Amino acid sequence: MKLSERPQGSCTLVGAGPGDPELLTVKALRAIESATVLLIDDLVSEPIAALAPANARVIQVGKRGGCPSTPQSFIEKLMITEVRKGERVVRLKGGDPFVFGRGGEEVESLREAGIAVQVVNGITAGLAAVTSLGLPLTHRDHAHGVMFLTGHARSGGDTDWRALSCLAHSQRLTLVIYMGVRSAGQIAQELLHGLPAQTAVAVVQNVSLPEQRHIATTLENMAQDMARHRMGSPAVIVVGEVMDSLASAQAHPHKQLQTA
Ligand code: SAH
């Protein structure tokens, strides 16, 4: 086949949201439905993976922290190869592709290979976590901003939690911490430097999935409550005054609140 006769391949990075297929954007759904090759992260829920067309090739490329995973360079090479073959490649990533998803690195490597990439936003887990509890991330009276943080920084790039705690306190910021389960104890300890011990914390696991669960606690009790309730990954830790109203949300029976 001459080069000019080859079908034109394409590459789209698609945010799958936190897990509930109802939280997919219309654009994400359309991209999934028209894909011929899908590369799927392990944080993408099964009902969403099941939306792949029957004749599409589905490749699972799990990358959960600490577990054996497909190397990033392999994923990037695979995407480039498939696009060059003329496939409509969809890279399906949990939440939003550009929030701690290494989507930025994937886009860079495809662009270096001369391939145009489209990116479709997804609802990031931190946003969905708080909304699922019926709470806002910002509030004119309680929180003037939000910070999305990783609890699992690349070695050498450690987050200065003490500095952040002072900033969060003085500027009334809500802290939304991803990948923080394993380091929760250390993070809480550092945050106590600038934030009051009674600062409200919510930890939400499996956001938007049928198995979603959460605890409401305080900064000083966070680590022990997480251990006591066996809060595991994937979970988001939300620290800030806006979480104070979680107690009032307990009045809603459908919230299934579990207060530590
Ligand atoms: N791009 C993703 C984040 C990837 S980093 C997003 O925008 O949501 C992986 C981390 O995201 C997990 O360790 C966890 O902190 C969070 N996360 C992703 N999906 C989640 C879910 N359904 N419930 C709770 N946390 C989730």
C-alpha cells in the first residue's frame, strides 16, 4: 500500500472520569465508540472499558503505584506504532488525563514523533470525591481556593508539606491529595505544623463506584482512622474547613456516612 493510500491514524487521550460511566463526557464517549485501538489504565472502571466497540483491540496497560506495570516508554511506543498503522487510537485514562496521569509525558512523546494528539477532559477523582459527599471544594465563607497535590512525589521532588500547611491555613485553601494512602501518616504529621489538629478531613475511596466508601475525621486522627477503617487505594484525601459540613451531610441517609 502506498503511503498516501494508508488510512489516517489518530490519537486521542481521553479522561474516563472516576469510574461511573454516567460521569463520562459526551466527547469521551464518542471517542471511545469510534476507536479501533484502546489502551486502558487500570483505574478505568470495567463498565467504561466495556463501552469499547466489539471489533476494537483493547490493551490493558495497568500502572498502579507499587504494582508491576507496563513501562511508560512501551505505552508511548505502542501508541505511535498503532497511529502510524492508521488506527484510531484512544488512550483511556482515569479521571482527567492531565491531572497526575502522566498524560503530559504521553502528549510530549507523541508530538516529538510528529503525531497530533487530541485531549478530552475527564472529571478528576478529587472533584468527584467531594461532590459525591454533597460538599463544595470552595466556599465564600470557608475556602478560597483548592490545591491538587500528589502524596507520591517523584524521588527528589518531595512536597514541602509544612510550607503548604501554612499557606493552606492563611489562605484558606482546601487540599486535595491524590496517591496519599501510603504516606498518610507522614503527610498528616507535616500538615499539623501549620494547620489546627481539628481541621476536618475526608478520605474517599473508590469514588463514584458502587463500592465507594469514606470516613470523616480530623487531621490529628486521620492516619489512625484510615488504618482502622482499612482505607486503601484508590482514595483521595481532602483536608480543609469545607469538610466540616460533612457532619451535617450525615443527616442524609443515602450518603452512607461513616464517621470515624
Ligand atoms: N488522572 C487521575 C489521577 C491519577 S493518579 C484523576 O484525574 O483522577 C491516581 C490517584 O488518583 C489514586 O491514587 C487516587 O488518589 C486517585 N483516584 C483515581 N481514581 C479514583 C477513584 N475512583 N476513587 C478515589 N481515588 C481515585
